[in-house]
Amino acid sequence: MARFDLTDFERSTIEPLLPNKVRGVARVDDRRVLNGIFWRLRTGAPWADIPARYGPHTTCVNRFNRWRRAGVWDRLLEAVSKAYDGDIQMIDSSSIRVHQHGANAKKDGRSRCMGRSRGGLTTKIHALVDAEGLPIALKLTEGQAHDGRSAWEMLSGQSDGQILLADRAYDADELRASLEQRGAWANIKPMPNRKNIPAFSPWLYRFRNLVERFFNKLKHFRAIATRYDKRDDNFLASVKLASFRIWCRFNESMARPRVPLEKAHFTGYSLANF
């Protein structure tokens, strides 16, 4: 088995989530094609450079695009992220440099989530993660987009008893009030120029580094660390596929039953403690 190929555990996780109604000629072995897609995702190489052991590169790229349009990659991440049932969530973003090969798309008026900054074209990945640093929701925006304003739709699932950890970029009265109406608490580091300083727990805030660790793991995939895709939907599909593998690797590596971070560290605490 090659270095980046699916393990048996990953294969057993992904197979039930793949399309199973095949019309016409039976499709090429899913595991071989997926291994080719993951190889390209991990190395960042062009599709045409996928090794011959994975079959024709056109099969890999066509399967990736077809299943992206069918929503298969979305369903993979949704399926594994349903395992989250904790009270702690964290949100942050990370800017990704757009490679020159991804920036030369035809100007057809559609948004490609590429924004200009001093460093050139960038795309921003927004991630909401659970108390283990595993992704729940992902979103792309242009690199210059404001974190707080971009996060609204990602926080719609916050409910009674949940806690959100975020940095100063998300410090807004409107966001805090919205979470409070749903019974959630925003433990967001306040801006230094605030006149009315809201309740804030520095001890709890320390655990926000888990969302930073998620971005570090995500950027191990070189096709994510630098954006080569011209289309934003292809790049987001790659981000979700890499996130799915991060979920699988985490669960595969657990030699004992999972102990959620909020239970291991926050036992006996509730919103009233902070």
C-alpha cells in the first residue's frame, strides 16, 4: 500500500457513503480512484501527474468533478461530523495563497472567492470545529473578507448550553446577542477599545488553539496549503475531502473510547461558572 492510500478503516468508513446505483458499464474500482484523488490532494501535483498505478488521470479528475456536482464530498463530511455532540465549539479562519495557475481563469463574472491583498490573491477558509478540533462546518470567502461578518451562517446551529470560542475578529455585540437569544454563550476575546467589557474566561479561551491545530493539519495537504484550483467549488470540495480524512485518521488512531474534550476538562462546569 502506497503512503497516501486509504487504510482498511478509511475504506470501511467511506464505502457506504458512495453512490451505489450504477447505470450502464460498471465504474472503475472506487478504492483505486480515491487513492489517486487523495494522492493528488496530499502532494498538490497536477492531475496529469497522478501515478499510473491509480489508472488514467482523467478517470480521477472526472470522478472528482462528477461526485462534487452530485454532492458526494459534502455528504462524506456531514456523515462523520454528526458524531459531534459536545457543548464546545471554536471558529477561526486562515488565508490561503492562490497560485498563478489558479488565478488565470476566464473572467465570466462568477465569484471565485479570490481577493487581492498586499501579498497577492488569497482565499480565506473559515472553519467551525468541535472540542477535539475536528471540523463541523467549512466556508470559503475572498481573502479580505471580515471574519465576524462571514461567520453568521456557520453559527446557525448554536443552541442552548453551547459555548463558542473565538478571537477578537468576532467581537461584535450583534453576534453575542444572537447567540444569547439561543441560549449559547460567546466566550470571545473583547477588543481592547471596548467600553462595556462582556464576561470572558481566559482559562476557557486557552483551548481555542485546537482550531489552529486543525488548520495546521489541513495544510499538510499541499493542494490545500496553496490554491491551484480555478473554481471555488472544486477547492472547497478538496477542503472537505481533506477534512473527512482528518476525521477518519483521528477516529482510527483512538485505541480507546473517545473522551470528548469538554467532558475531560470541563466536567462539573456550566455556563453559570463563567
